[in-house]
Amino acid sequence: MSRHIKRLTLTSKKNWWMVELDEEAESSPSIVPPHSATPGENTPQHTQQRTQQRTPRQLHRQTPRTYESTSHSSAPIYRPPTNPTLVPMAAGSASELFQCVVKKPNVVQIEINGEMQSNARDVTTQFLAELRVYTTLARHRNICAFLGALENVGMVLEYLEGRTLYDKVGYHDQLLDGLTHLHSYGLSHGDLSLLNIQVTRASDTVKLFDFGRSVHADSRILAPDDDADDEFAPPPAHPPPPPPTPSRFAYHGPSTPAQAPQRSARKVERIYPGTRPFSAPEILRGECADARLADAYSFGMILVCLDRGTLVDVKPWEQRKDKLPNGFLDGLEVFGARCEEYLRRCDQGRRRLAREDMMGVDVTMVDGL
């Protein structure tokens, strides 16, 4: 008697299927191990089914994210998108395990002089600024990968296994490539330092992270102590009185309700000093007008550290005045000329970061990775 397969279902045991036959052929389902033979197996239909038995994991490695009903499944098959950036650390019969980082805001309250102080506003600003970077940029090999967000928890980021740039040198091109990619979207890093750059162990790839001090180039930038209202400022307790009616040239027609002044469409963001000595002098003075140019100063300081193979320092009161210690740029054999251009005053010829300044690496090859 011929058998007609009604349904195939993958069991919890890897590569084992439960085969259900038509009622007229056989009343009870049977478990079929991999590569088992059944009558009529040489037919094209059974040959295709056997191929599906051998590669069941292909069912959940497809894209895009859809639910599909097929002739050989008892329930819709979920096909999640694949992520080429991530490599699973373990795999089972029905799932794969990945390492990742969950970054959540850390709000702290402290009582100072009988008054409660909280960092909630600054933490919120940093978290939203970093989230804007990850949701705006296209994926890039030198930027930490954003995997999504967990409601009421935080953002999920790529797990970076390696060392910070403080422990390793020689990654000028990758760092420049990542920064110019960031700047091409009109965004700055804001806190570029040796501690916010890592080099992965597996591929020696530079990764930028910690974008909490990022601002947008189209925004109006305020210093931390600027009294001007920003978009997060609370409304005034008492609205200002209406302006007096100008002289006899004013129109005295029917009165109309006073309209609230329209706010400028240009966003207002505050820029804060980053990690010393990498923070640009104009930020320390509260005079920054170009955040991406400030990143160039930080990049120049990093190049000095890379060239010397050690951490350098500048006294804060001297750095505010755009002064470098005597001999600070002496003896730099690799990046000396570029450091001099990046560490100039912002209003005296400091240059922006340009992708054409990459040294010794084919740009097209970097794009293809």
C-alpha cells in the first residue's frame, strides 16, 4: 500500500522529523531519523523532502522577517533576518547564542547640602544622543553595531572583545575612516579619547563607541553654563507681558488673540568638555562653533599618543588658551605634520578630518569589508 505524507514536523532532537501520514494510509505518526528510507523514496517528491530533512536549519536563516506556510510544515515558519556582523558563540537544534552588550541609563541621586541632586537630565541627553547616532548611521565596519533596543531596559550593542586604543597603536586609517563616516552624517563624536576606542582581538578592527556627547552640525551649540533657553528648558513661571503697541503708525483694527512666538526650527544642543587632554580648547572655553572641527583636535591628540606610544598631558589652564608644552610635537616621526594641523586654533587654520588623508590602505578595499 502506498504512503502519502501529510505533514512533516521538526522535533526537539536535532535533524529528527515527525512524519504524519494520511488516515487512509496509516493512523499514527512515526518518527523518522535523518537519512531514513521509506517506500517510494526514489520519487522526486521524496527526494526533495529528504533534502529538506538534511538541512532543517536553513528554514530559520532566511530574510526578510516573514511568516510563511509551506506544504511540509504544520505551523508558520518564522524567518528572522540574518546579521553578518555577528558570529554565534554557540548553536543548538532550534536556536543560536550571541554575545552582546545591553547598555542602560544609570540615574543617580545624591543629597548635597540638604538638596537632592540628580544626573537624570544629563543621562537622558547622553542616551538619546547616542541612540540618534546608531539609528542614523548606515552600518560601518569601524562603528560599533547597533542591534536594537529593549523597552524599559536600554540599547543592545555589538559585543567588542579586544583592547582599547590606549594599549595598541597603528590604527590611524581605520580610526580616520570611522570618524569621517560619522562626520558625513553631520554628527560629531564629542568625547573622542583613547578610552572610547577599542581594537577587536579577532580581526584587529578599530571600533568607535560611546556617543553620549555627540551633537549635530545643524544644531545651535551652547556651552554648559550658557543661560540661553534650550529645547529642554522648562517653560517660564509667568509668561512675558505682550509688547507695547507701537506709535500712531500701528494698525488699530479689530483685536485678535495674541499668537505665541514661533520657535526656531533649528535645534539647540549643549556641548560639554570630553576627556582631557583630548577635549578641544574652544570647548573648554565655551566657544565651540564646529563640533566636527573639535573632533579633529581630539584626533590630533590621539595621533600624538600613537606616535609616542604613551599617554600625553597638557595643563588645563594652558589648553584653554590653545597652548601646547614646549617640544610637544618634537620627535613625532609618523604623524608630526598632521598633528600640527589638527592641533592648531580652530580659527587659525585647523583642518577637518578627510578620508583622503588615509595612509597606506586602499580605500576601495576598506569599503568592501
